[in-house]
Amino acid sequence: MLFALIGFLKPGVQIPQDVNIQTGEFVQQPFIDIHSFGPLCDENGRRAGMMMVFEIDDWAKAKAFVENSPYVQAGLYDHYNLYEYRNEGG
């Protein structure tokens, strides 16, 4: 199953360097296929959030994966949501 994590950063939050390093390691792990990830930027080009599309067996595993993400662990999101993603093109 494909899932999409969409998280919006707390206003004015600065992303610590150690979280950036942890995120690099997190997305390179060999167990979960990450199809796409990157920042969501506002009209001024400032980072407003993150989005990740990944493949995993079920909702429970997807939720556990998200809860262990460095951004969630560091409390950087104002809010985030997990969705099942159904690719219909591209």
C-alpha cells in the first residue's frame, strides 16, 4: 500500500542540524520503499512542511513508521496527517 505523510511545521521553527542528519538516515533505511519526499514551500519559497510518499504493508506499520520519523520525534510539526495514497497517474 502507498501512504502519504503530510506535515506542516510550527510557525518560525528552525530545523536542527541533527534532525536533518537523522532524516537523511531515516529515508535511506532499506526496509520501507520511499517513493518521494521533500519540503512543501510557501509562496515566498520558505519551508512550510514536508511530504513523503512511501510503501508499506498496512496502516499500523505506516503509523509506526511516521511516529518514528525525526520530525515527529523532535516535535517540529504543528500538525501532520497520514493518508492512504492511490496513484492514478504519472
